[in-house]
Amino acid sequence: MPPGTKPPRWRVIAHSEQGASHVRRNLSNQDAVKSSMPSDGSAPIVLAVADGHGSPKSFRSEIGASFAADSAVTVCCDFLERIRDASATVIKNSAEQQVPRRIIDKWKQQVDQHLSANPFSAGELELVTQERYPVAYGSTVLLVAITNQFLLFFQLGDGEILMVSDTGEVTRPIPKDPALIANETTSLCMKNALPEFRFRFQHANDPPPGLVLLSTDGYPNSFSSQDGFLKVGTDLLEILRTDGGDSVERDLPGWLRDASTLGSGDDVTLAIVYRVEPLLGVPSEANDNS
């Protein structure tokens, strides 16, 4: 951020909606979302979503997804606190090398503690071997951290991260993984998940992004085309600009419920962090003089 520039203020809006097919089958919502930010809306902002697999072998994935979101936010906040005075090069290299490994380790620690307190029943042991016990808790995880100097993006498995500029341009900070086919996804429960983590470091621009969006795959899979999903980023920016965050927060559960009912039927989770100051679409100089 250029010297003398007023630091941005942010707001997080997030909701997780039980999928229409899960409602019909009396299954729980296996997505999770968690965030951390100062009460005044200043940076750093850390936001994570996770998607439990929900297959018969992943019968504790609702818990695993909660652990994934919690581990990601906790590890990233700790990293930002420890690294805050380092150079950009050190931050980039350290984030890529340390954060994914620590997320995996913390997630496995939480899984082990839960399993120790809640051993598998005989019926559950028929679904998963003792050696492959993490599969029962299997989950993806997506994570973004926004500071006044840089943005960090991490992704393991399916789902989407979109970044939207003030002009409405939508980009994927982390490209789609061509290895993910149909319902197959990489996961924290893999024997060697570390190489599957994808990462992006980006310097904070002036102005910074208008918004960053994270979603589990149930949301993009509810659209008939990728272009339709990408347009969500532009549409959300416009709604936030004209109607404000309270309107989006009020309507978001209904939007996600409709998306699941008319689309994928899957659980749907959407997390948005958007810039409150400088005002969306208003140059910094204009906002400072208002």
C-alpha cells in the first residue's frame, strides 16, 4: 500500500445452507465456514470454508469440515502474527512452506482428539479401517488472508475462490485444478495431502479488491455454466455498491437455498469479504474528501 494511503476497512458476510437433497434424506450440513477479523473492520482478515465429503466412508465429515475451517483460520492468524514484520519474499516463501503443513497437522490433531473421545462403533469400523481412520472426517479447505500489504490464498480440493475488482472484473487467484474430475477431490484425509495444496501470494493493490468470495462446490455446481457462476462476483459487487451489506446478509440464505433446490442439491456455503472503505467503486481520493 502506498505511503499515506488510508488503510481499507472490510466486512465479512457468510452463510452455509443445508442442501436440498440433504434435507430430503435427513442428512446434516457437511460444510463449514469460519472467519477472524478485528472488530473495527481493519486488516488482517482471515476467512475459510470447508466441505466434508459426505460419502459413506466419510461419516464424520461434518465434524471434519468444522475442524478444517477452524484449523485453517487458527494457523493462518498465528502465522500472520509471527511474520508481520518480515519482507514480502520471506512472507511468501514462509506461507507456502509452513501454513499448509500446519493446517494438516492441526486438523489431524483435532481428529485424533475427537476419535479418542468418541471411538468408532463396530458398524463404523466396517466402513473404514483403523489405518485409514482420517477418511471418516474427510474435508476440503479454502482459505484467504487479507492484510494491508498482501493477500494469501490456499486451496485443497474443490470449491471456488473469486476476486472481484472495483470495475467488476472477476479472476480466479488459484486456477481450477484439472486433476479434479466429477466428484473426485483432494482432501485433508489423504495420506500425503501436502503436495495437493495450491497457493497464491499477491501484493495488495491500490485500490485493493472490491471483494473476495469463497464457496464450496455445491454453489458453482448449481449453475448451468462457469460464466454464470463467475457473473455472481460482478452481481454481488453491484448489489453491495447499491443496496449495501445488510441487504446481502438478509437475502443470502434465500439465494443459497434456491441455488441448491434448483441446482446441485448439495450443501451450499458462500463467504464474502468486501471492502467497506474506500467505498466500492469510488477512488480513494474521492472517498478521503467526502
